[in-house]
Amino acid sequence: MDKKACKDEKMSNIILKTFAASCLIIMQLLLNTATAADKPDSLADVWMMVPNAGQQAEFEAAFKKHLALRTQKGDPRKWNTYTPTVGDNLNFYVVRFCCTKFKDIEAYKKWESDSKVQEDWNKNVNQYVAKYQHSFSRLDFDNSSWPESNDGLKYFAVTDYKVKMGHGKSIEEGKKVLSDNAKAMKWPYSWSWSWQIGGHERLSLVVPYKDYAGMAPPDKSFSRVLAEHLGDEAKAETIFKSWSANFHATKYTVYVLRDDLSM
């Protein structure tokens, strides 16, 4: 084979390898796009409202009328309202919609403006509100285990974790370890993890219940079942110590779904 033929063959091989590599890259990009498209909406929109002292009844009455207007106007979101049942502060309402994407928020804001529901709120409800807080929550579906339907779920036990700076990676690793083991050992309760976006960085763990009876502690605690599942009590203790080291403190609250203030 002459030098020119060798050169042409080498060039052909380079072109083929380049083409093959390009195809692999394109296929990977297509797979990534499909995977992203298949992921469910995971962004919850959350409002916390504190009514004026002594005006809780007036706030609820005005709020109910406002929700009826939103329903009449065809609100694309079905808002749910929750109130705390335990704790040292019971005078607030959590109004939540799940789930959406950041790219869809502008369209919803436009709907609120065009339908004039925000105008109604400002005119008829805002006067009874002393304080607002607004945030988003990013749900972690991969490490959660939630029922297919929310039917019958009325109470929601929420543990809020006050996160230490610089512990994000450790938290994600620990969350996966706990969740993977909970699924593997068929832990009988449902749960959901989420990160707050806005305000203090906070991780939340939500466990749903149909009634108070369901909140009774199990015969064996999660730590005990985990130790038995692993067959190593010391290993289970290490997992929990590593997990606890990520946080300054925790706060526990049980919320009740207010059907009368939901859509």
C-alpha cells in the first residue's frame, strides 16, 4: 500500500471514530433530555400567613370567599391549606401548591393578573393579614416514598432540620442511606424529603397520617429495625451519628389539612 493510500485510510478511520463519538454524544444528550422530560414537577409553592391578632375568624371568612372566586375563575392550581396542631405557635396558615416548575411561574403570575384574583385578595383579604412568608420547596422524589394518592391523608408530621453550613454533600449521602434502607426493610410509613428555597436553608421530612391513631409509635423504632436489617447495631449507630452531625437542631410540628380552606 502506498503512502497516499495509508494516509487516506488513516483519515477515514479518524472520520469514522469522530462520527461514532459524535453519535454517542448526541445519543447521551437525547437520553438526558428524555430523562429530564420524564421527571415529575418537583417544586412546591408555599405561602405562610399570620392573621392579625383577634381577626382569625374574619381572615378565614374572607379567605373562603377568595378561594371560591379562584375556583370560579378556573385557577389552574389547586391550593391546599394547613394549620399546626402542636407547638408553641399555632396562629398561622400554610397555603401550598404542588407541584410546578420555575419556568411555569411567570405564566401563573400572568393568569393571576389577568383574572384579577390578586386584586381581589388585596382588596378583601390582605387587611386581615399581619405577616407573610413566601418560599419554594424542592421535593426529592428519588429518596421519598409517598402514596400514589393523597386520599384520606389528613395529618402531616413535619420535622424541620436546621442545616449546618458546608454539610450539603454529607446530608445528601446520609439521606440516601436512610431512605434506601427504609425501602429495603419495607418501613411501613410513607415519607417525603424537601429542601426549602428562600429564607434559612432547611431540610424537611414529612410523614403523612390519616388520623391520630396512626401516629402511635411502632413496636420497634426505626433505629432498632435498621440495626436488625443491617445485622450490625454499631453500624446503625454510626449512620445516625453521622446524620445528626449535619444539623444544629430539629423542630417537629403536626399540621392538619384544612379542607374548608382548600380547593
